[in-house]
Amino acid sequence: MTLAADLAAALDPVVLFAQAIGKPAHDWQRGYLRETRPTVVLKGRQTGASTAAAVLAIHNALYGPGADAVIVSPSLRQSTEIATRARAGLRALGVRLTQDSTSMLRLPNGSRILSLPGTARSVRGWTARLLILDEAAFIEPATFTAARALVATGGRLVVQSTPAGEWGDFHELVTGDAPEWARFTVRSDEVPTIAPEFLEAERRAMTPDAYATEYECVFGKAGASLFTAEGLAGLILPTEEIPA
């Protein structure tokens, strides 16, 4: 990366996104990347939130020496997904990691990108300049509370998720009106990388409530079924006849 390109990326995470990911950010990602306030994102499936979060973590690590970006998800596997995208982005930028493991990426400037599983015990004892709670609607309340303390000394909190039910910490953040929070809502049909044909097939396979929850950012109702009878029938493979 040239000095001019590095300076441009330091000043604007949207520039860094294009350099690290190899393609321009979606319109909604631009606002998300440039935001500095605590942020909550209500999203449909496959809208690019994980990739945008990975670029936030990269920007935090590259341009904040000794700063930690911590990713917490309901499971370690989910947390490492953002870290995996961050690793690929750092390699695209030509950054050599001094430590590269499933749960930790360490940069030469001492900054780290950490992936933690969603348990209250696992998130205690850390401090973060950037804390990303991914799929936050599915994080246990005790973990949600414990994790937020990681930014008590001045870090930034980003909370993002597909919706679950009309309850819990994530629902309260999305529906609240605290002025210090930036809020984004992005449906799956609002991003250009998801084919309308795919969404139409999903709409036919699922109940209206389930489709609205998965792709249209609508909090689910108790007892909503995921698939229609027709959709289930289409998923069942024919059984092979056994010769007599």
C-alpha cells in the first residue's frame, strides 16, 4: 500500500473497505463504516454486515496501535467468521500478522482482533476499543450485560443482528430512542448482491412471518413456523425403493 493510499484509508474506512475487500461498499455500509457513535444494526440475511464489521475491526487495528477489537457472538464459530474475513482483508492489504490463531489476530503494532464465544465468563477480563456484538438477538442476556463492560473506559460498541422475537436487549436497543445511538435497518432486498429470484424462492418456501423475520427485519411472533407445508414438501427427497 502506498503512503497516499494508506493515508486515504486511515481517514476513511470506506476507502479501506475497497482496498481490503476488493470491491466498493454498499450504500448502507458507507454510513455504517463512517459512523463513530454506538451503533445498532437490524439486518436481513446476507446483507454484508459481517464484512463491514470485519473492515471496522481492521481499521481499528491498523490505525489504533495497541488497540483491541473484540467480536462476541452466540458461539465461537460465529465470532471467528468476522475474524476470518478480517484476516483475508489484512492479507489483501499486505499486513503480516505476528500471531494468527482461530481466536486472535495480532498485528505488528500490538493491536489485536479477538473472537470470543458468547458466554458471560468468556468475555470478562477484556477491554476493547471496538466491541462488536454479532447476531446479538441470540446472545444470552447475562453475556450481553457482561460484554458491554468491555467498552466502559471509552471504546465503541456496535450491536448487529437479524431479528428474533419482540423481547430482549437487542429488541430494546432497536426500538429505543436514546439519541446517542446510531441506528441502521437494512433488508435483504435492499442490497444488490442478493438475486430477487432467490428471495422469491425463499418467500414461497417459508411462512410470511418467517420470511419477514429472516429477510425483512421484522421481529418474530411467538409460535411462528419457519416453513410452509409446500416448502417442506419441496425439501423432502424421494425415498429409494428397496428391491424385493
